Amino acid sequence: MGNSIGGLIMFDYQKKKTIISMIGDRKIKEDHQVTCIKYSTNGNYLCYGRSDGLFQFVDPYTLTPMKNKSFNWNKSPVQHITFSDSSKKDKEPPKIVKTMKTESFNEPQCMMKSTINKQEFNFMISGNDLRLSLWDNNRCICTTQGVNLESPIRVMKESPKFNNDIFFCNDTDIGIIRQPIDGNPYKNAAVLGSGKKIIDIGVSMDGMYIFSISENSPSMIIWSVHRSYLDKLEKYGGVGLKAYSYLLEGGRNGPEISELKEYFSSVQLANSGNPETTVIKDYVDVFNVSFLMRAMGYFPSETELSNMLYEMFSRTDHPTTMTFEEFVILYLNYKPQLKIKCKEIRLAFNKLIQNDQFVNAYGESKILTRESFVHMMKNIGEKISPRELEIILNTLLKTTKDISSSSNEKANLVHLALPFVRTFI
């Protein structure tokens, strides 16, 4: 365990006594809170990170700092440490070899290396949108809804003995998820872990105990794990679409699944040469996923659509088609878990206008000009070409003007299609 003054404590949970400790410096006024601790795969190395950005190797038996084995890249807290399988420690300091970006709206809260697939290097990320995603060393390969809790998962630990079990915690709850993750709500369970914010959890080597510590609490809580409960819960939930049915509005016979069926059939009719003689089937082309998602009121980004198609193409049995069951599960895993609040829209609008100095005739300064709006749509975030922006604006404004793709006055035409200024109401 680590404390708020940079100290470490080695504790025997079976004998319930302290083995050895490294006392931190109480005289230092700066924040030296230990934020994470990690043993190497072979147990030969132990390192920890602090809230001031320090990354330090210590002797795994005496907890004394190792000479010339501390690093400090910046002042941000060290949130997570992962060793490679070889646990090899070279003379050269660590260096960044690759960077991969998540969606701009989905800030990662924690990550964990997954060892359930021994042939591939995979890691799992929990985002602030309450979803879980699985990544390889190139891209996101799977996205699922997370656990049905009010706050995102902040800590994940894989069981050392049963690698298909993942233990997790958010601000106040502790639970378990069964791998491989697929969004099945009956493959996870959680209980209230503390009335205060949980700082971290640990897992015993036999996977039968969880340890938790909370803010402003001098105690460590030991939890016993009953894996059979999750087995019974998963069996009770059933297989296929039955397990996901309670996530749909009205369940298996509710209005949401009826709407999904209607759009699934409509896509087949739209793609057929003769709708009158079309026989409705249980599958559609995977490239129709964008139309189906948007019909349900969910407008995925280009990155999300790419991830959806990658998931579908990764299947071995029918990679180019998608069954109705697969579509519903994909929809439930990708649709936003959090509703956008008016306060968030206002904050986003204020950020857009922070460099816009325009003041109208009434003295109002919080105004977005059309020139700034067009510039941001074309150059910031997921960039939109002038042609795409023209089509979108003409569709939204319900105009019939035909704008040629070869026009040299695209910017002026877009400006003319918009009101001079926009305000947040």
C-alpha cells in the first residue's frame, strides 16, 4: 500500500500484519501521494508512481529506492503502470514508441492489459462515457457498454489465477466482469464498496480476495470473492438477444425493438430492385450499419463507424453480412450511455466563441459569427470538406439550391446560407 506522504507498506493479508514499511517524509509540503504500485510479471521488480509525476523503482524485498532508477517526465499524477511480459529492465530510460488516440469525447479513466487471448497483445480501456473498449497494438477492436453504474470505472485488475475475471471499482462501487467483454449485462456484478471515494483496489494471487482503500480512511477492507455467483447470474440471463433484452425500452416486446425491426426491414426493401417481391431476411449488408444507427437517432462519428465495421469484418463465419441479433447488440453497445445536458452544450458553445470578439448592436458579446462557425467545422475536430458542409446546410435549411462541386465560391455560398450570427438560447 502507498500513503499520502510517499510511503510504502507491505502487508500480509493472511496473517493480518505489517511485514515492512518505507516511511514517507512528513516535513515535505508538496503532494507526494502514491497513486499506483506495480510488481513486474516475474516479481523481480517493484515500482510506484506519485501524484507529482515521479516514477520510482524500489527493492521488492526492502522497499528501499534503487539508485538512478527514478524518472519524472511531467507534474501530472502517474495513473497506471504496466510491465512487458519479459519484465526486462534495460540501461536506457523508458521512451514513448507509439501513441493511439481515443475519441475526443471519451476521456480514458483507466486501462488494463488483458491476457485472456495469449496469442495477441490486448488492453482494455474504461472511458468517461461509461463504455469499455478493447484495443490491440494498432486500434480499437471492440466497444461495449460498461457496467450499469452512475460513474465510470476508474480501476481494473485482472485476476492472477482466473484471467477471465476482471475486478473493478468506480467512485463508490466494487465489482467483477467476466471476459471476453461483449456488453452482456449478466456477465458483471457490483456492490457498494464505500460511502467515500474508493482510491484503489488490489487482488490476491489466488483471485479469491479483493482489497480496497478509500479517501480519508485509515482502514483497508478485505472482500471475499464468490465466482459461482457470476456463473449462476450468466446462466440466468440466457444467451443471444435474450440476455440484452432488458436494456431495450419495454424489453423483448417493447417499442424500441419494434422500431429496430422496422428499420432493419426497411433497409432490405430500399436495397432491393423490386420491393414488392422482396423476401425479408434475417441479415443485411454490414455497410448499412450507418443508416440503421442514424435512423435510431444515434449519429456515430467516422471513427465509431470504422470500429463497428472492423468488429463485423473480424467475424469468421459471415463477415460481410449482419444478422438482426448482431445489429441490436451492436446498437446497444455503441449508443451513448449518458444523455447530453444543457449545461454541457452551453460550455461547448462558450468554448467555441472564446476567440470571437464580435459584439452585436444590443451589446451582446457571447456570439458565434458564421465565419467562425464555418472555419471550425472545416478545420477543428472531425474535419468536414466544403462540399460536405454545403450539403449538410442545404439539407438542414431545406433549400433546393444546387451547389456545384466545382464552384470557386464555396466559402461565400456557405456563408450566405447561414444567419450572420448565432447565440445560445
